Amino acid sequence: MERSSYDAEKCSVARTLSVIGDRWTLLILREAFLGVRRFDELQRNLGIARNILTVRLHNLLDAGILRRSLYQERPQRHEYRLTERGVDLYPALTALMIWGDRHMADDGGPPVRLRHRGCGQPSTPTLTCSECGEPIAAREMEVEPASGALVAGA
């Protein structure tokens, strides 16, 4: 399926993939969450070609996930900052990291740990029910299409 046809899909996953569904875009977002904001830093950290980085950044700007902010007048230089829409991707990227830590880490273990600033403790964020607060597993959920018929989960 071509990327442009995702917009017609009645699937939030497919539509999301049309915006962030490639390796470079996800790695740019990872860097943004780590506080990297400048083109040259992104290029250096990722080892990405300038033309590819330019295209991916423009796509993220067009999607409202990043915004450009002028940080130097002469010569003009911009940095890229996450918008609210971009910050809302944090749980998705964290879920990918947790999966990678569990299933793809080498013998040395995960390369980084998350620490909750609020309590100062290492943390592995979990998906919880918005109503009762209980942790959620895939087999405990079901999907309800707009038609109202229930579809069993994993």
C-alpha cells in the first residue's frame, strides 16, 4: 500500500504510520525527546544524510509534530521543538523502547533506563485503564468499531 493511500484508511494505526512510520522519523523523534533540537546535532547523532533529514523534518513540521524556532539571527538558524501533538507521541516511543529492551537488548541489557523525575526512581511506564487504573494487557482488551459490534482482542 502506498503511503498516500493511508489517509483513506479507516484505521488510526495506518494513518499514524503515514506520518511517523519510517525508521528515520522515529529516530528523529527519539532525539527530540532527548532534547536534541538542532539540524547539525540531529545529523551527527543519527548519521543521516542531509537531504533525508531535511525531508523528514519538513514532514514532521507539516504534520504539526515539530515546530521551527529561530535561535540565531545572522546567519539565521532554527531549532526543532516538539509541539503538543509531538509530545503526545511519548507513550508510543516509550512502548517501542520497552519492547526493544525486553526482546532486542544484547547481553549487556538495555542501553538506557528511564527515571521518573517525580520520585527519582527508575521506572518502566505501563499501560493502564483510564477508568479503574489497573494495568492492561493485550488479551484483556477488546475493540468496539463505530458500528457497535465487539471484536475480540489478541
